[in-house]
Amino acid sequence: MRWIEWVGAWLVLSAMAPLLAGTVDANRFPAFKEVTPGATRPSELAKFLLDPEIYATASADYSNLRLAGENDREQPWLIRQRTFSRRQVRDIPYRARMVQLRELADNRLELVLRVEETNRIVFSGLRLQTGLRDFEKEVQVWAGPDGETWTPVATRAVIYDYSRFADVRRDRVALTPNEGPWFRVEIGTGLAARETPLLETTRQTRSGDFPTETERRTFQRIPFRMDQADLLESREEAWALQPVTTVTGVTHYVVSDLAKERKTAIDFEGGRRPLVALEFGFDEVNFVRSIQVMARNRGESEWRQVAESTVHFIQLGAVQDSKLTLDFPAENRWDEYRILIQNNDNPPLLLNRLSAHENCHELLFLPRGTQYRLYYNGEGLPLPVYDIGQVLARADPELGQDWILGATQGNPTFRQGFSRGWMSRHLRFLMIGAIILMVAALLTALGFASRRLSAMPKDRPEE
């Protein structure tokens, strides 16, 4: 019965082979791409960007990818978001002291401000902070060194808040760079009635309800109340890592009019690319619309919401303000997306451009040769954990040689069924079967030995 022992041993060794050999089981992958060095200077660190074909088939954690070197020996790797270093620029506020306040004719307000201890700081903006809502004002600013001599630094700038109708507000005035430290600010009634964006904005966001002339005039003539004035310095600060993103035009999408829901639906294929924002272009101007972004994977019936925000485009008179990019709260990788635009009683917007902003993911490894293969779209694979992964995660984003990811090639060794991959996926059951066979072999051997002992002649006692 030694054949039982041999079968059990073979099963154990076969199941353990792919775990001990350190090679990629190429039979489990239907396709691969060649990875070769680029033209940049060689480095101990190699990296390359993933492409749409990899995104389309890769699992959420990229566990169905394997990188192989010579003789399909497994190469440790790490996938991370590609970043770059750049200096951040942000506004540094300096509180201004109010020296004088005067009410002028035509509902205008004049402020004289001074910034103390500026140390020759160059100011490029003015923020008029107020708790007031629902207003529209025109602002002009002059700057000077002594409070007597003035040079215009902002002309016909507009600040406004349309909170009653939409989440649209501006309280910052851009200035011609100057050192001040004295500033004279004139806050006027606002735009002429024929130029105001309020009429169109109100019509677009109140289900077509037409505003009255009194309502429009109230917005323009409401007394302005300023809580605080800050002069702003645009300062470059420390280097910070920023994600590398690309913008890709979505050329194939389907637009549907959901009349009963008073919405417009836009469907497109996401290709499981790592999207972080959508950017829209419309034929119309002067609108404010709420937008939801839904997503699902292929084969799923239910949509789930991944983002929600408001877009607007105001271009009337001196006011020009737009927000046509909808940022996602987090990176998303889905097969299908549906955009829902809330129209209310307004006519649907005509979409003329749709773009997807996506992060760039790169694969890092420490090369020992010049020829590698990236196997992808495997099934039933766990996420590999490599010791070198922690080292790669700390690699400087500016370091490393860019390698080239080649075209897709079919894997001639790919097969489904009984293979090393099949055995490793069913290792638990193979081990149980092997143990059962070994126990059966042991019991058989014990039974055989017992029968041999029983058949042996008994010793007779000496006479």
C-alpha cells in the first residue's frame, strides 16, 4: 500500500511548490505587458505609470497583478499615487485698522484703512469680511504711502452674496500689487439694474419664479456692514507634495431627459480609472445647478452616490464667476457613472464638454535586470505583502528611472483548471486530503503488520 503514501506526499509537495518556489504562476494570467527601461538615467529605483488597460481589469487593491523577472521569478513591487513637489502659495492676512468711515451720496460708503508694521510687505488682495447675506456691491480701492496721495489699485470690483438663491459668494478684491500701507475703499450700490446677475441667477434657482423689481433693488441698496478688513499678502511657503493628475476628455456619453424627475442624466464608462473630479462645459451662461454623481460596477443594478455639489456660471456686467468642476470627496474607481443635473423648472443645460480628472498611479520596484513582465487580470489572488514595500513607500517622488509599459500581449501559457494556481487556491482542501491519505496509509500499514504478527507460529515451551 505504499502508493497511498506516495500520493499523499505528492499532493503536499505540489500544493506547497508555488509558495516555496518564489515564482509567478503565469498560468493564472490571461495577459501581460513587457516592462523595459526608459531613456532616462539608470537608477536603483524603477517606476512606471499604470495605463487604462491595467485600470480596467485591476482589482481595487491591485491584488491581481504580479511583476515577474527572468524565469518568471516574482519581483516585489509597490503601487502608489504619483506626486510632485511644489511650493504652496497662500494668502497671509494682515488686519487693517479703520481710520475713517464716511457715508457718501448714492448709498456709497468710504473707508480709510491702515495696516500697521507692514515691513514693506507687498499686498495683492483685500478681504472685506461681513456677516451680511444677500447683497451685491461695487468696490474701488486706492493705495498710498501717507494717507494723502492715492493710486488706484482696484476698479469696479464686485463683491456679492446670493445665499438666498444659491451658494455663491465673493468677498475678496484683487489688487494691483502695492505696499500701501494706507488704503481708501469706496463701496458703492453695485451694478446697474440691467447688468446685475441676480435676475438670471434667481430665475435659474427658484423653479422659474420671476423676481420682482423691489427684490432686485433691495439686494443692491441694502446697507453694507463690514465686520473686519484684511489686506492679503500672497506668500510662497514650504514645498509640499501634490498629486499628479491628468485631464481626459470623455468623448462617449449618453444624455437623457428625465422629465418626471426634472433632471438630466448623463451616463458614461469610467473604465475603473482613479477619478477625483469631473469638469463640465455648457452652452449656457448665468445658471446655478445642483449635481449628483452616481457610480456602479458592471453587473450591478444599484447606483450609489459618490459626489454631490453645485456648479455655476455667472457672466453679466462686471461680475464673472464660475465653478464648473465637481470635486470628489475621495478617489473613485468604477466601471460606470451617472451624472444627475437638477433642472427644477428651468430648461435643461446643453452639455458641450465633459472631462475627467484622474490621479496617476505608479508601480515601483528595485530592478535586477532589464526585462520584466507585468502579469494582470488574474483571479482569486491575495494581495502580496513584501518587506521591501515599506522601503519603496518612503522613496522620494523625484527619484527613480522611468520605465516603459508595453502593449498588451496574450499569455500562451494561460489555462483554467488544474494548475499550480488551482492547487494554491485549494491548498486547504489538498492538505486535508493529504492528511486523510497519510492516516489511511498508516492505518493500513498497522493492519498489515498486525496480520503478519498473527500469522507467525507461536513459540512452544521447552520440555
